[in-house]
Amino acid sequence: MRRPFNIRHYNINSDEQTRNSIITYINPGPASSSVSSLRGIVITRSLLYIKTHSLKVLNSLVTKEDVPAVVNILRISPNLTHVHIRRGANDDLLDVLGEHCQSLREISMACSTGVTDEGIRRLLLEDSGVTPRACHNTLTHVKLRGTRVRRDGLRLLLKYCLSLQGVRCNIMDVLQALSAFIKVS
């Protein structure tokens, strides 16, 4: 499978309202190639320019080498509402999402075996493990197929995500989490 592009991330220091991020990439395809679902971008043959404060949707196929660049983008993108990362997501990335992206409505970490129950805990709770993070009020859809999130992680989602409308994960884990959640309630 061909990767769509290689990412190298650079931060630009500027005033708070116009913090920007530049990503240079090597595009193996034709010049008309684009990156789907990224809002606020201008694409040229060798440069993606993202105004990260206006970035609402991040949709990416990530490898382990790309995770640090994605983490840097997440740290300066507080208005993200939809994050879809296939394959390369891990618990550290979920921690950064929970800390910096307080308006999250939908996350999808499909086929990311680095995502576990611990990552869900870090997404939803502060370091103390008691205080919920802001995204627990806004998160409505979570897709976790192909991850290592099991019953305990799903129980955390059911307990803390007040607006949760849908979860996609292993069907047996969802049923066990629902059963345990209903018994406790």
C-alpha cells in the first residue's frame, strides 16, 4: 500500500490568533492530489499550509513515524471537532487530544493497535484520574474497530461521555460494557 505523503512538521512562532503550521510533503502522485477533509488548507505541489486555529476536521492515515507531527498539529488546533486517524494512533495521541481539543465531537482511531483502555482513560480524564476533561461533554461518536480497547475502555466512555450517541468497536466488548454499565446504574 502506498503512503499518500511523507510528513515533516515545522512550527512558526507568531501571535496567538494566527499561529500556523507548515507541513512539507513529498507528493508521489499527480499535482492535483489533495488531502480529504482538511478545512482551511491551501495545496501546492510541495506545501500544505494549515491555519490550525480554523482547522475543524483532521483525516489522516498515519504511520508511527508521523505521530510526532500529528501531535504537534493537535497541540495547536484547539477547535478540532472531528479527528479520524487510521493505523498509527496510540494512547499518547489520545492524551494530547483530550488535553488540547476540547470541542471534539467525533473520533475514529480505526485499525490503530496502539490504542488501548489506558488511552481512553487519558482522553477523558485528567492525570489525577478523577477530573473529567472538557471533551467528555461534547464527544458524540467514537469509532474504535481494530484497536485494543476492550470492556473497561468502553465503560469509561459510557460513564463520562454525556452526549455519546454511538460507539463502534468489537461487538462482544460493547455488549459486555453495556451489561456492566446497566448493572452498576
